[in-house]
Amino acid sequence: MNNLVNSIKTMSESFFDEIKTYRRHLHQHPELSFKEYHTADFIENKLREMGIVNIQRIVKTGVTFLLEGSSEGKNIALRADIDALPILEKSQVDYRSKYDGIMHACGHDVHTSCLLGVAKILNQLKSEFKGSVKFIFQPGEEKAPGGASLLIKEGILQHPIPKTILGQHVMPFIEVGKVGFRPGKYMASSDEIYLTIEGKGGHAAMPEKFVDPVIITSHILIALQQIISRKASPKMPSVLSFGDISSKGSTNVIPDFVNVSGTFRTFDEIWRAKALVLITKMAEGIAASMGAKCKVRIEKGYPYLFNDPAYTERNISAAQEYLGIENVVNLDLWMASEDFSFYSQNVEGCFYRLGTRNETKSIVSGVHTPDFNIDEDAIKIGMGLMSWLTIQELNH
């Protein structure tokens, strides 16, 4: 077993420069969700250079293929997301984005290049595992309804049906060289809340003649927080945040409308559904009681992400063997959302974190920021560890 670990580490080291160029190319050529046409072509070309030919497109810009091992066995799916974000990159690295206003600020270029590295490693180690590996290069993680949900509808979890699915994601709060796991509930569900409060506008000096939607909106927003503080169990993490309020009033004009948008996140599907009903009824009721109307529109997003406990514990043990116990850390609940949750609602899943932080190199910025970057040594760990976890599970 140690010989196989050493072989994978040696291959990760020898392939590192090549895979790093993949990451830098992808970073220079980011594409937004469901528009990843160049990215998909790049992935497919690199796979063909590896001698992989049974490549399929799915949902236009998704790429998938099946890699067979030495004998029959179960199937494991490996997933990487490939889309970028509408953010203007501030970093001055020589491989910065060539497209103003679009950048890989969430590390999907890393996930994609790592999975290409895994394909390269496992393609040369087919004699070392039984069963098969389904590779999924997934579009549209950053945009509802989530590429994962669309791929599932198109049959990505069929023919064959994966026993488990594995995904990794960069984590700038974990030092490079380390990885993080959490069995059970890990990331929150995410729904978008849109409110339109309709009053009757006019001159701000005569408020008695009008129905002020600004004041009514303030009452609604304060009251809605009681759903979290008085309707949610204190044992159930929940977040209701509103990040945008807009109207067409001014210092002396009461507007006719106020538009508000926000998000609701939690870790329980029953409570999630109940809370969305409560939000709707409370907002509509308060507006009506004050002579206004409130239109509530809810766009349901991703479910909460659940890591299968037994599968995750096996991966923790395997990661400790590959990296050392001291380099495998425990993760806390994370209120962000991730469409990998659609997969893990259907098959046994494990979604873990790849450390990318290096304070000595000033690589400390969080994801979704314009100066996000990674310590590229994480790529060696990312492709090597995922290869090792895959072989260990297939031979389990």
C-alpha cells in the first residue's frame, strides 16, 4: 500500500508542471456559468492527449467519461466544477484573467485542472483498481438552478449508477498541505428572496396623504428576523439576510415601490419549506396591515449538503494515510451553499476542502474576491489525494 502512495505522489510531482499550466490557462480564459465552451473544448482536448476517447458532452458544456479499472466492480463519480464568476480581477499575476469582469475567483480552475491530473494518474494506474470511475466536469455551479441539477436530469447518475461521489473545493482558510472533512451536514441550503412593496408615493412633506413603502419595508425587514429568532429551533442554524434595497424616491419624494432581495439558508428541508411560507405570509401581512401590498417571489436554490458519514470517515482515514494525521483537519458547519448537494442527495457523497492558504506568499484572500489566488502547490495535493481516495474506495 505504501508503494502505491509513493507512486501516486511521484506521479503528482512529475505531472505538476503540466497540470499547473492547465490551471493557468483556465485562469486566463474564464467563462461564466453555462457559457464554458472554450473550457469544455480545452478539457476534451487534454483528455484526448491522454489517450481517452470515450468522452461525452452533457448539458452543452459539461464533459464526462468513464474510466474502467482492471476488473468489474462498483462505480465512483468524481466531480469538478468549471465555471467562473462575474468579478474584475485585481491580481497582477502574469496569468491573470484576459477578460475584464470575469475571473476564476472560486477556484474552479483549480478543481478542473486537479481532476485532469486525476484522469492522467488513474489512466496509468488502471491495473491497481477494480470497477470504474465516472469523471464529471460540471458547468454552472455558480448559477441557479445549478449545473448539478441539470446533469442529474440528463442522467449523469445513471449507466452506471455511482456507489459514491467525491468532490473537492479550495479553502483559503486552510494552509496549503492540509485538507478538511466533515461527516454529516456541512453546507447550507440557499434560496433567493425577492420582495416588492407597493405603496402610494408623493411629496415627502405630506406623508399623511400617501402610503410610504420605505417605512413599511423597514417594518417588514425587522419583523422577518423574528422568524429566525422565534420560529427556528436554537439548535438549527439559519440565516435570513437582505443585501439589496432599492427604490426610485429621493430626499423629498416618497416612492411608489421598494424592491428588496436577500437569501435564506439552513440545514433542514422541512424547516426550510416552513420558513419560506412564514416569510411570505409575514411580509404580505405586515404590508396589508399598513395599507400596502407586498409581492413575494422565492427562487429555490440548492439543498443543504450532506456528507455520507461512513464514506466520509473512510476518506478521512485514507487522507490521513496519504498526508499524515496532522494534515487532515475537521471542518465546521459552513453557511455557504454548493450544488454538489444535489449529488449527495442522490448517492453517498463526500465533499472536502483543499487548503490553498500561504501567508508567507500573501495568499490569504477569500473566495469570491477580486484578488483571490492559491498556492499552486495545492494542485499536487489535490490531484494526488483524489486519486488515492478513489483507488482506496474502489478496492474497499
